[in-house]
Amino acid sequence: MADQEQNRASDGRLAGIVLAGGRSRRMGQDKAALDWDGEPMLARIVRVAAQRCEPILVVAAESSSAYQGLFGTGGPQAQWITDEEPGAGPLGGLVAGLRAAAAGGAELAFVCATDMPLISAELIDELLRGVTPSAQAVIAHDSQRDHPMAGIYRTAAAEVIAGVVATGERRMTAALDALTTHRVAVSEPDWLVNVNAPEDLHRLRV
């Protein structure tokens, strides 16, 4: 299975999409640029995802703090996608990322947020094992809830999700409802931890 997973990554069928367009209101500063063990948090996410995914696409509008602060500065080595629909939230970013991945020939894409510093390549492995021919999305689940921004999506699902966005819907869970979604109970819930506020960052560092 490990060889199959590696082949899926190396032949270009598994892209990596990092959604980095959030406004970081609760954090008070751009989460993508936060230092995590000596590198921007976004750079860490890109580096980990690149262990299994190619290419890596970072979705962030040109007006976003992530783009203005990190693009072209020697930061994350990734392809930046800046054409997400304004005001569409993470769903719009997901559509833009999946469309770009599909244009590059990828059938599947691992999707995560820029504020998940504990993700591991093993998370991607576990999600890949949940992929079936019928699944349009395979997402991580812990004992409490779904994690739609820690999942593998078929790039062909972009237009289905675009239809959801067109209705004015902004909840990521609405995309899961519109897709054939499988859920994977991951072995390490810490992979799914989000850093939303300074106290979250402090708790993870102590």
C-alpha cells in the first residue's frame, strides 16, 4: 500500500492544495507567516505536503496577508493560485485550487489549511487509504467532528462545489453534503489541530 501511495504522488495524480486566504482576525496577524520552529507556518505545511503531493498549490488572493507577506520572498516553494472568487471564503479557495490542480492533470488533491502546523505525511497516507472509485471527497474525522480542510478531493468535484458557492453558501460542510463523502477516523487527532488565536499557539508550544 505504501508503494501505491508513493506512486499516486509521484505520477502527478495527487496535488496538494493549501488554503491560505483567511483574514486571521482572531490571531491578530497573518497565520501563514507565523514562526513555527524557525520557518513560516505556511512553509512548514507546504514542506510536509510536498512529501506526498506534486504540485503544491497555495490559494491566496493577491490582497491577502499571506500573498503580500510571503510571495516572492524566498518563502514556500509552491505555485500560488490567486483567482479565487472574492468573498467566497474557503469554499471559493477550494474551487480555485481544484480547478488549477485539474488543469495540471491531477485527479486527486490533498487539501488542508495554512493553520495546521502538526499535520504529517502519515495523515495523507491514511486519507489515501480511504479513497474509493465512488468517493468525491475523503475527509478526516475525529471523535467530535468532520475536518473538511483535511481531506482528499477529486479535482472533478470543483464544478459541484462551484455550484454550491453560486447559491451563496459559504460553509465547508455544505460541500461535503453535495459530494459523495467518505470519512476516515485518523489515528492521530493532533494532526487536525487548528491554530486560530494566540492562546492556541501558546498551548501547542508549551
